[in-house]
Amino acid sequence: MENINKNRLFLASCISLVVTAMTFAIRAGILGQLGTDFQLSDTQLGWVNSMAFLGFPIATIFGGLVYNSVGPRKLMLVAFVSHLLGLLLTIFAGGFWTLLISTFFIGFANGSVEAACNPLIAGMYTDNKTTMLNKFHVWFPGGIVIGALASKFMTDFNMGWQMQIGLMLIPTLLYGFLFFGQTFPKNESTVSDTKMNIKSLLSPLFIFMVICMTLTATTELGTQQWVEKILGNTGASPMLILAMVTGLMAVGRYFAGPVIHKLNPPGVLLGSAIISAIAIYMMSTATGSMVYVSAILFAIGVCYFWPTMIGFVSEYIPKTGALGMSLIGGAGMFATSIWQPVIGSWLDSAKTTAIEAGASVEQAELMAGQETLSNIAIFPMVLVVLFGILYTQRKKLEAKRV
């Protein structure tokens, strides 16, 4: 790896993930404003959200398939252009359909970041892939903290949603500056035979992990993306909760090495599922200060899901190569895109039912949020069973590990 500035490439990767996270956090913070300005229902807002989660897997599938031939440099160029295009189109959006298109471009950019950076980092840090992937993914929750606090601050000072979207142009231009002109490493640590990669995707273990990823991603992102709508009437500040949750997640991921070494990936995933199920159930009944308590537990639960799933594929199913790492993330985002309008419809339906029963608007929104959370809690409950099965097979997995 002569003439390769690994520190600069890792820093640029982290900043590009910050942009990805900020799009997530700020979109969560401005959903109410978008609904008011464009007269959109929660179901319609769910479709807007889903475009970001749909663009992501399309980009990861594309990126995973071409990574071996084009490398991370060109994929990051696609990410950079797509981020600029998506953000600018969002700022000048005129309604529901233009929001769908612009949000899709943002999701495509986010997926391109994931498709390029995960195998790039695995290639630079061959001896501690899962640990370094966790440190990279520190900046998803870290970026959400930045975005959530920025959104709350700008909203409190009556700065419109257009300015909040425009803020993200700054880190976008920064990661572009850091990436371009750099020498990238060759793809040495992952299997770069695309035909073998595709064949390995059919392994029962990979298919099992894809199913699990659809549930882990929806548990984490399905809850966070709707935090303003779900928790807006609980007596707690939704954006402060989002910042607190993701701040704790960032700290947890930064110090992931000892945890993963102690419990091993299957153990980490099982523990995460158990804690997440308890936390979301608690959140579905909590009000006031107890919302913060359950949110802290939620942060601990979902903290290691995403990077450990990707690290597991890289370490235990290495023949899937960069394609496997891309598709596991894509599967999570695709599932989340499907569930976004469903979650929105849960909120709409529960709110209507509560109002018809005589509840005030504020009471109806609280009841709708709690009912929606109780529905989301089913996802980690299923994961407890699936990861329990995986954990019982951990010795066989270690024996087959390449």
C-alpha cells in the first residue's frame, strides 16, 4: 500500500458517512414542516422516507456488482454527484413528487457511500475488519447527533427546512475534497471474483443473515426515522432523544473492539436483540422522563446491529466479497423502505381511531405513537429467536471460518 494515505481515506469515508447520517436526522426533524408546507399525510411522508431507503439498496446492488471492476474511487464520485444533486433538488422541491425524486437521489448517494467504503476499509485494515468497520460506523450515529442538534437549533430559531438541507452541502464538499486525487488500495483482502461472489450469495448462512438484516435495520431505522412523530407528544424532546440515542451509539461503536472480542459477533447480535425488544416495549408505554430511560436502553440495543452484521459477512462468509457487504446493507435499507409507508399508515390509522373515540389531537398522537412502537417491537422479538439459533451454532461457524 505504498503512497496510500490510509488516514485521509478513512477520514474522508467517515465524513461521507456523516453526510449520510445527517440526511437521515434532518429529514426526521423536518417531517412536520414538510407535511405542513406541502399538505402531506403521514402515509405520504412515509413514501417520501421510503425513497431514501429504496435508493440505498439500488446503489448497493449496483456498487457491489461493479466494485471489483471500477473500485471505490469511481463509486465515491457517483456518491458525491448524487449527494449534490439530491440536496439541491430537495431545496427547490415543489411538492410530493419532486420530494420523492430528490429523496431517491439522496438515498442512492448514501448507498454508494456504503458500497464503496465498507470494502475499502476492510481492504485497508485486514487484521481487525469488524473493529474498524464499527469505528467507521461510529459516524452514522455521530452524524445523526450533529444533524439532530442542528435541526433542533435551526428549527428553534425559525430557520426553514431549506436551510437545514443546505447545511449538508458543507460536509459533502469536504469529503469530496478529501477523497479526490488520492491513491486507493487494491482490493486485496476480499475475494474479487465476481462470479464466485454471486455464487456465494446463495449459501444458507448468507440468506439467513439477509433475513436478519431486514429486521435489524427496521428495528433501528424504522424507529429513529419517525422519532419526531412517534414521541412528539410524550413530554420529551424527540430531537434531543435522537441526539442522545445516537450519541450513545457512537461511543459504543468506538469502543466496539473489546465487546466483540469478549462476546464474539453472534453473541453481540443476540444480546442486542434482547435489549432492543425490551427497550422498544418500554418506550411504547413511557411518558415524560421514562422516555429518556427507555431511549438509553434502545441505544444500547441497536448500537452494534449494522456494523456487526456487515463485519459478520466479511469475516464468516468472505467469498461473497465486496458484493456481500454491499448487499447485506442494501437488504436492510430495502426492508426499511418497504416498512416506511406501513409505519406511516399505522400512525394515521391509530390517530383516526383515537380521535373518533373522543381523544384530543394531542392525546390521539400520543396513543398512535405508542401503538406504533408496540408494533415495531415485534421485529426484535423475532430476532431474539433467530440470533439465538445463530448463537447456538457459533462453534461450528468458527470452525468453518476462513
